[in-house]
Amino acid sequence: MRKVSVITAFLNEESNLPVFKDRVLAVFKGLDFDYEVVLVDDHSSDGGSRFAKEWASENPRVSYVRLSRNCGSHAAFAAGLAKCTGDSAIFLAADLQDPPEVIPQLIQQWTAGHDVVWATRAERLGESRSTKLFSQTYYWLMRRLAFPDMPAKGADFLLVDRKVIDVYNAIPEKNTSFLPMIMWLGFRQTSIDYVKQARHSGTTKWSFWKKVKLLIDSLVSFSYAPIRLISLLGVCVSLAGFLYAIVVIVIAFNGVPVQGWSSLMVVVLILSGMQMLMLGVFGEYLWRAFDEARGRPRYIIEEFLAAKGAVRTDPVRTPSENGNSGVGSGDSSAVKTPASEAICCAEELT
């Protein structure tokens, strides 16, 4: 029997997890598939951690992974992929904005031969105008600068086949966006529509600056448009300066004095601002290259409660001790822990 892994990353979702549990179990009661649930605790500080551990202890199909600090939902989902054992994996939010009742539709498309099945938002309920505006801006930019086929209204809820999981686990990148990376991988992809619900309870953990970082990470990781744009801007400014120089020379030959102070200050300030902007864009790319060169993986697993109930705390090992460069291989052996589960990238805060 084929197995489906349900991966959820949560942070302080004590009030949502019991309802999440009931709804997920109810869905799989009506399906002819084996399943497992991988609960990734992004270092919660409420009772959600205790509930998740109890669920994993009492149910042999549930695993519990706790990260040593808050590394962000994208890193948490990567940890879930490294630990899941299913023939496919479904990413599901613990806040119940993505209804578990859509899972059968995802599985149906998977059994039809698709490797990636996106649940695209036909409508979003209970979201503020600012959240919807940022989401629309993000996906508009990504469609035009990186992935023309990305869903216009977005998709956080999807299923991926085991072959996609294995390829993703072999990619060592840290400062990247999880969902665009899945789209970049290719394979046979399709989508279904669903209505994104309002949060069951609690508040979102996505702050404004986390959203900004997500946008920057996505553009820098999957598009050269920012560098191409500043190159084009530099050409335009150079042409404008050349034309202005011709104007100044013509005026000087006609004996008309050039009015200098105000125009000079405007030009200097504009050019200085553009130079700082260009340095900032170059810095974003350069910092990511430096961060990758350091070889720090994305997260530390503080505690792992496997599906069969064995508790293990992963020892800290360096990449040289593991004989690899920090790629999350998904190996759960207590003898040799992947470096991606031993060191947490200090800058991964999304």
C-alpha cells in the first residue's frame, strides 16, 4: 500500500493542533492509503510542543521533530522532508487555513501520474487587505521575473512525489524560498483550486519584515532581473549624462553661463542614491554566495520522536565529521547525523 506523508510546521499553535489532528485523521479514515504525519515544531514556547509529543507517543504513524530554535517555516518544512518516509508528501498548515479535506483531490491527481500537485487559491477568506496586497505583489513579481507559470493567486498547499522529495533533499541551498524551489525542480506538475480559509484561531507569525525577506530571497534565488535592471539603469544614466554634457557644451559655446549649484547637487544626490542601490543589490547576491560558502545547514534538530516511538536527540556533528557538505539527506540513523540536522543557519529567519 502506498504511503502519504503529511508534513506540518507549526509555531505556537496550541489551540489549533487538536482540531488539526481530528480533521487529518478523519480524512485518512476514508482513504485506501497508508499515511504518516510529521509534526515539525519550529521551537514553540506554548503547549503545542507537549500536545505534538503526546500525539506522536500514542500514534505509531506520527513523528515529532523539534528544531533547536526558530528557523522559519521553510527550514521547518525542509526538516520534515528529510524525515518523512512516504511515497509522497503533503505540506499542510497547522492553522487550518488549508483545509485537510482537500487532501483526497491532491492524491487523486498524484495517482493520475503527476509528481507535483498544487492547491491554488481560488479565494482567500479572513485575510487583511495588506496581506492580500502583499501576496498579489509577490506573485505578480515572481510570475514576471522568475516563473511565468506560477499560480497568479498563490499556493501554499501542495503534494510532491518521492522522486521530488529526494531531489529536494539533495539541494544544499539555504537562503531560498521553498515553494519556488519546488516549481524550479520541474517534473510533471498540475493544480487544483480550493478556498483558503481564515485561521481557526490565533494570529499569523508572518511579520512584515519576514514577508520582505521572503520576497528578496525568492527574487535573488531565482531571477537575475535585479542585476539586469541596475545594468539597464546604469546605461540610461550614462546616456542621460552624455546628452547633458552635450547640452552644457553647446550652451557654453553660445556664451550663456551654466547655472551650476542646484543642478549639480541634484545630479550628485541622484547618482549617489543609485550607486548605493546598486551596491545593495550586489550585496544581496554576494552575501548569499558567502553564506553558502560557509557551509552552514539550515536547522538543528533538538529532538526527534520517530513514528515508532523512539526518542533521539541528534548529536552535533560538523560537515567534516559527516563526510559531506551539509546536504539534508533525510537519513535518521543515530550513528551518522547529516550536517543539515546539526547546524542551524543563523540568518534563516523567515
